[in-house]
Amino acid sequence: MDTTVIPTAALRIDAQRLWDSLMSLARIGATAKGGVCRLALTDLDRQGRDLFTQWAKEAGCAVRVDEIGNIFARRAGTDDALPPVMTGSHIDTQPTGGKFDGNYGVLAGLEVIRRLNDAGVRTRAPIEVAVWTNEEGSRFVPVMMGSGVFVGAFGLQDVLAQKDTEGKSVGDELRKIGYAGTEKAAHFPIKAYFEAHIEQGPVLEASGTVIGVVAGALGQRWYDVVVTGMEAHAGPTPMELRKDALLAAAGLIQGVNRIALNHAPHARATVGWINAHPNSRNVIPGAVKFSVDLRAASDDVLTAMDGELKALCDALRGEGRVEVGLEQVVYFPPQPFHDEQVGAVRRAAARLGYSHQDIVSGAGHDAVYLARVTPTAMIFIPCKDGISHNEIEDALPEHIEAGCNVLLQAMLEQAGVAAS
């Protein structure tokens, strides 16, 4: 290995090594359609964790595991008492997941460490790469489980007791795969946290931009809605006398869409699940249940959207044909990222000559929880057609390389380079 010290401003990652690592990890749980199914705390998850741990140790890192199974790989700094500069993501996937969601952030962090080793660069502060447990929430709830426990959003014992559809608990499955660690599952001082990720949306690709400088994540309010009318025969019942729950729900759903359009450009409103009863061809629907997902970049806008949804429900009740029940089931406040760390990403992209734009994250990420306890920023790269949580999820090698180069430079800026 060439240990000649390279000026840090000229330092670039080994793009082929990063790509090869991504493809090697993707073989664990590979699907016939080219994606990955590696659910949290399964044997496939164990294999992925083992591979990362092996690679991290080969790179000279000290590896520790906490009580919820989060993995931390640490490259020592010259002043190892300083809080680390951390990066990371997750390696669990959706049942029909892709090669890059989460995995990219973990292996980009590992590539940063490998490249620093290659170049003989020593940082003042330690560098750490985290693998967070069960970010996806596809086998166990809650989502973003490991990072949530780490920052205190969830109680450890409550989470360890959560069960999957087969009645298997988080705690038992952690022990089964050998990742029930002894390190306390609680946050410790961290100087800065960065997370590299595919965008999972179409904005960067549509604008031809390489780097998304993520200023924060949208807040979310989720609701369960029940519209109750009355079942009746589709033939004998005149239109003007019907109490059609589905017709009423359809109008409400259109109103949900208008709420987001009223608060463009960063507001989102989605009805993603619907169930009509009795769901019979010749019966007027008597009850409809559906979900509403509202998202916005500021809490003021999210609160305004909440008020507009309630007003729509009140207006529908006032017509006297149906009853409307509305229950909020999830609330995540908008999470702005830290100006200094966002600036570090922006400066790195500019120095490297990559096109870049500010962007907000419409999805939840472990970084959203980390931002509660340490200055945080994210780096987005385009993904093909904005598609994610899908086996055809894809990203260009040159974008994978660019995002990791930005991560390397941003982390170096924050960690500091020791004098040679």
C-alpha cells in the first residue's frame, strides 16, 4: 500500500473499490429482479453485518456494538479524546429493496476510512461509521429503530419487546444473530454527523444536478380516516337518497391533494391506503377507511395543513349524509439540519466542481434522529427515475463517486487534519 501523504484538497476516493463493495454487499439477499431482500435481524442481515465488520477491522477500525445492535466502526484520531465525526446509514432493506438505499451511506463511510488509510492522512478527531439497526421498519416497528433508541426517542426495553408477524421479538432475534451488544444504547458526544444517500425522488435527476445539499427533512403527520354512510342496494336506491361513503371519501381525497398544492413547493399530501366496505359490486359502500400522509418543511405549514384537513372533514359532516372520523397516528416535526454542517457539504461540492442545489428530504432517515443530539447534514445523489424501495432502484457510478468525494471532504473539514 502506498502511504505517501496526499494533500487533502486533492484527495479523492477509490470509486471502483466503493462500487465493488456495494455490489458485494448486494449479493447478500439478492433477488431475481436485481434487487435485495435483507430484512432486519434475519440471518441475511447477520451476513451483511459480518461482512461490514470484517471490512472495518481490516481497515484498522475498532468495532463495538450497542444493546440495540447498532454497529460503530472507529478510526482513531491523533486526539482520540475529541468527539468523533460520524457518518453512516443502514443495511437492512425493504422486502423488494434495492442495492443503494442505506447501503450507500454505510459503504461510503467505509470508503472514506479506507482512502484516508491509503493516503496516510491522520485526522485530529476520530472518524466513525455507524450501521443503524432496522431503519426500514419492514419487519419490526418502529422505523428508524436503532437511531431512535440511540437518541432516546424510544425506550430500549419497549423496542426489544416488539414482535414481528411471527411473534419473534427484537431482543430474541438480536441474540440469535449475535448482535445484542453490550455497549449502552445511548448517545455520546459527536462533533458532527453526515449521511450520504440516494435521493429516493426525481428532483436531482430532473434538474441534471449531481449533489443535493440537504437542508432538512419534511415534518410528517399521518392520519386514519373513517367515513361512515349506509350500505344499500345499488339498483333500487335513488342517487339523491344515498349515503355513499365512497363518494364522500373520494371528494375528501381530492381535497387532501389540494391541501398540498396550496402550500407548494415543499408540501406533500398522499392517500396511500384505502378500504371500502362491504366492497361488493352492487352495494353502495357504507364505510371507507383510508390513510392521509401530510408533509411540510416547516411546522407552521404542517399545522396549517392539519387545520385544512380538519375543516374538510367538518364540512363533509355538515352535509349530513355521512359521519367522518379523523385520528392522527404519527407526528414527526420538521427537522432542519445544522447550518455549519450543511455549509460543509455545500463547500465541498463547490470545491470539487460538482453541480449542487439545496434540497429537502421528503423521507425519514436516521439523520433526522441524529440531528436531535448532534449537528447533522445529508448528501443526496440522483437515483434513476427517482425510484427507490424497489428492486430496479439504480444510481450511476459517477454519482456514487461524487457523493462519496463530497462526504470525504466534508468529514475532513470537520475532523481536522493532523500536522505531518
